[in-house]
Amino acid sequence: MTTRRRLLACCPFAILAAAPLAALAQNQPLEWVLGYPAGGGSDVVARTVAEPMGKTLGRSIVVNNKPGAATNIAADYVAKSRDIGNVMLTADFATLAANPALYSKLPYDAEKDFKPVGLLARFPLLLVISAKVPAQSWPEFVAWARQQPEGVTYASAGLGSPHHLAGELLRRESGLKLVHVPYRGAAPAVQDLLGGQVAMGMIDTAAVQQYVGNGKLRALGVASPARLKTLPDVPTLAEQGLTGFEAYAWQGLAVPAATPPDTVAKFSQALQAALAHPQVKARFETLGLEALPGTPEQMAAYASAERERWGALIRANNIRLD
């Protein structure tokens, strides 16, 4: 008898069970963990990309929101997951770049506990001011700000957020007296900007673009090297004298460090296909986001450079979250 016939004769039930178990593993939903609540810009990005990415992989992708502790809860969950090959993480500016400097101790290691899959998107930051501030340009704002004896308040989505650190960078580069007012998310920060309770903010396009468009907030500059296609009349801050000024909120996709290289490669290929999908491109453009297709190695290099850059600013300003 051949080897195959002997196996069938001796262990028929084991052989028959192997195929269903393999199919079950292949069809198991892929968990995409997100350190932010449902409904925000990060959630929209994940759900927009998940559908076409899942189709390429032949698997359903379920977004699992685990907000809190500046993404540390979600990051710790994925770093310690044993469900290798079935879990991914939105690893962003906070997770990989800022938190290692903001916290004296983290439940995860930003460099060792994850493997990059690829970058997702960058959220350009706009310098926006309340309609109550009498300035139509960056030079006019600077002149007005220097006349405020108590300084100028600026809103952020929270301590250590990209909005906060971009505001600190602006304070350093401009020499203005800026007073930080942190909020629990971009939405309440924008609401107080609209109401005039705070004067300005460095806020991402997804949160403020609609209000700039309808004139309820005034955009004085964009913290990107080039003007945005969606707001072509808003000059860059670099154009207005802040040479080299650049700041983004950004996101990438990562998996636990134990994930096999071939699985990382499959996920990366599916991610690149999703970012090239016309519907994803259209949705990103509506939100003013910049897709960032690229390899896992490119994401690793980008995160490392951001960690060094913003870590230096955090330490210089003694910003701590514990």
C-alpha cells in the first residue's frame, strides 16, 4: 500500500479533520486593533482600508476599538497577543514616536515588540485661529500675539498628541508666548476654537477642514512642505518664514514581533493594494489625508526618525505623562 492509503486506512478521521481545521484558520477574522474610539479620523482610516485589504487577503477584517492611555492599552494588547497571524495594530505617532519619551515606563517596547507592515496615512496639521482673532495672515497673527500680555492660548487633542507637540514646535520656532490648553480629543478642542474660548490650534485636516471651508475657522498656514490640494489658498508655514517647519499626525500598520515574515509580506502587499484602491484614495482626499504606500522597511525608518525628532523636543521641554 502507498503511504497515503495506509494513512487513510489507519486514521481516516484525522485525515478528514485536517482540511476543515485548515479552512477554519484561513477563514478566521483578522482583528485590527485601534487605540482610538469609534467615529474619529483614525477609525475612519482603519475601516476605509480594512474592506479592500480584507478582499485581497480573502479574510474578513474586524476593527476592535481599544481607546485609552494615549494608545498604550491597544499597543500592549497587541504586543502580548498570542494570536499570531490574526491580529494587527494601528501603530501611530503616539505609539511609536512620542510615547517612548513621554512615559518613563511603557507596557510595550516600541522598537522590539512590533513588526511594521507599512505606513497608512499622514494627517496634515493646519494652524487655525478663532474667528474672534483679528488676523488674516501669519504675520498679522504674530503682530497681534506679541501684544497679548498673558500669551495666546492654543488647543490640542491632549497632552503629548501631535497637535500639542506641533504647538510646542511652533512656540520654539516663532518665539511667541503660547499657552497650551489640552482637551480629550480633537472634537472638543475644535468646539472651543469655534466658540472662541481658545485662540488657535495646530489641528489635523480631518477635524477642521469643513470649518475652514465654511469660514467658521481661519487657516493661516499648513505644517507641510507643500500646500494642500484641498486648501490650495492656504500657504505653508515654511513659505511665511518658518523655514523647514513640518509636523504631521501619522499612522502605520504593525503586527506582533513573532509574526512570520511571509505573513507580514502578505499583509503588506494587501495594504499597498488597498491604498491604491480608487475608493480609498477618494475617501482620503475628502478628509485631506495623504496616503503613504511603502514597504515595512520604509515604515521602520520613518518611525525611527520621528521617534528621534519628537523625543528630543519632548525631553527639551520636559513634557511627561506619568
